[in-house]
Amino acid sequence: MEGAPASLGLRETIMKDMQGAVRLAIAYVGLSGGLLQAMAGLSRADAAAVASAAHADEGYVVRWCDAAYAFGLLDEQSGGFVLTELGRAFLPDAPGTLMPFAVQEVLTAHIAERAAGLMKTGERPGESVLAERATILPWFGPMLEAQFGPVFEKTIMPAVPVYERTAGRGGFVIDLGCGNGWYLMRLARAYPGLRCLGIDGFDENVRQGQARAEAAGVADRVRFAKGDIYGFESPEPADIIALNRALHHVWDEKDTVFRILHDHLKPGGAAVIWEPHWPADRAALREPGRRMVAFQNLTEHVQGNHFLRPSEIADAFRAAGLVPEVYDFLEGREAVVVGTRP
Ligand SMILES: C[S@@+](CC[C@H](N)C(=O)[O-])C[C@H]1O[C@@H](n2cnc3c(N)ncnc32)[C@H](O)[C@@H]1O
């Protein structure tokens, strides 16, 4: 290599970034292997006890404990390991859990490797890339839920009047591309009169959704089924059809999708579409709160998709004969576009 070496400042910055990524990778291994969760149930444990509690291989756990200790997820106390405050913060049930960052990091590494390999041919393998890493798939739903569940409950649900209006008449809500079902579970909890149906193309998601409806004792009014959005047929006209981070997956056939939305809504019913707001101005992608979406759009490209502007969604509603309203959330980073059938 020609020229001066990277300055000390640059090298330190990148080394810190790299160590941050490795810390998240270690947290991911701990979560995925159930090691962090096992440690939470033990006051102090050596690697053998952690391995036994997590039903994991002791040889791997010994090395993981050393790495987790080095990166501050574990402390040592009287010859055993304990979770640090940081380690505890990655537990899936911790308030404001850091778990999504760990899952996102490993997913990012996977997609980066796939995109690097596909760059020359332009091939776009589709959604199957998410299922290529067996340990990531079960974490995909919980990651999205931890990222977006709280903002839905605290900010979006109270601000978009269609939910309250629908609940008042004991309505029927469909969630297309429902993931692990977190959205319907929150709606059903907030509005006991609602009946809900979640549809997703991944068996794993449908299984997770159905299991939680049963565990919460609401399976009589909240159910989940495997299905394809493109061929969706509703069992009855709906008051709300929601798509959360799902429309960009089916945008290539948007005319079909918006016709399905229109035809399965009751008059006065609404399609409620929540998408990240892809900014019109590239400079906005530099904002720390939006950067990730710029990389995620590469992830979407590998899957055959791209992120959308709210104005494109509003135009598609108009073309399908629905009346759009755009709501902005989180400083304009997230958009909910409601399309009401007259
Ligand atoms: C980014 S995830 C969002 C999941 C969920 N709505 C959430 O907000 O957590 C997109 C979801 O759409 C589903 N999906 C994409 N295309 C689909 C199709 N054609 N039919 C059914 N589900 C589909 C995927 O399986 C995935 O669960």
C-alpha cells in the first residue's frame, strides 16, 4: 500500500467500532445458546454449571465465558462468573433490552457476506437469505418486537384514531406479514373486543404467534395462519388490514396488493401501513437515527425489495380508490399511512 498509514485517531476509532461489533457478537452467542439466560438463573457459576444449565457443550462455554468476561458481559466473583449490568441488559426480558442490537449485528455480518458475493452478478435471492442462518431466524421476530413494540403501544396506537374507532364496534383486524404476532397481541390486549387474524409466509412466525395467543388465553379471538399476501382471501370483510414493515416485501406487485386491500375492507374500514420512511434527501441518511436504515436497504435489495417514501404509499392508496392520511413518528423516521375505503 502507498501513502501514509491511517492516523492514530482513525485507527483508534475503527478499533473501537470493531470491538463494539465483537462485543455484540459475543452477546449474540450468549443469547442464542441460552447462556445469558442460564446465568440469570444462577447466582454465581463456573463454566461447567453454565453449560449444564443451558444444555450446552462445556468446551464452547469455557471459551465463551472467557470472551464474555474480556468484553465486560461477565465478572468473576470468588472463582465463579456473574452477569454484569451490561450482560443483564442483553436479556430478552430486560426493560429496553439490548438484544436487538446483538441480533442485528450478526444479521448484518451475514447479509454483508451475501451482498459481497452477489455484487458482481446482481442476483437477488429473495427472502430465503434470512433463513440461511438457522440460529438467526427464531430471533428475527423478537428483535422486531423489542425494537417496535414499545413505540407502537406508547406512541402510534394512541395517535392513530382508527384503532379506537374499530375497537368501539368490536371489529375484525388482519395483519398481513405479521411476523411473530406482536402487533396483534398488543392490539388484542389494549382492546378486548377485537378479533384478529395474522398471516405470514414463514412457519416459524406463525408458530410463535399461535403459541403466544394460546399462552395469553386469547386464542379464541386471535389466530395466526400461514399464507401468502398475494393470494390472500379474507374470511370476512375487515375493519383494519395492517401491514407492518411488510409492504416493501410485496411492492413489486403493488396493484394486486392494493386491490386485495380495497376488496377485503368494509366500507369505512382502513388499511394501516407502517414502514420506515425512506428520506427524499440523501443527507438525512447520515443522521445517527437513520443510518441503519441505509444498510437495511441493502439487506432489502438482496431480498428483492427496497424501502418506500410515504408519498408513494399514499399514491398507491389513491390509485386503488382509498383515501390516504400520512402520520409521521420518531422525528419522521417512521411513517404510518392509513388508507380508508369510502
Ligand atoms: C420485516 S418482517 C415484519 C414482520 C412484522 N410485521 C413486524 O413488524 O415485526 C416482514 C414479514 O412479512 C412476511 N412476508 C413477506 N412477504 C410475504 C408474503 N408474500 N406473504 C406472507 N408473508 C410475507 C415475512 O415472512 C416477514 O415476517
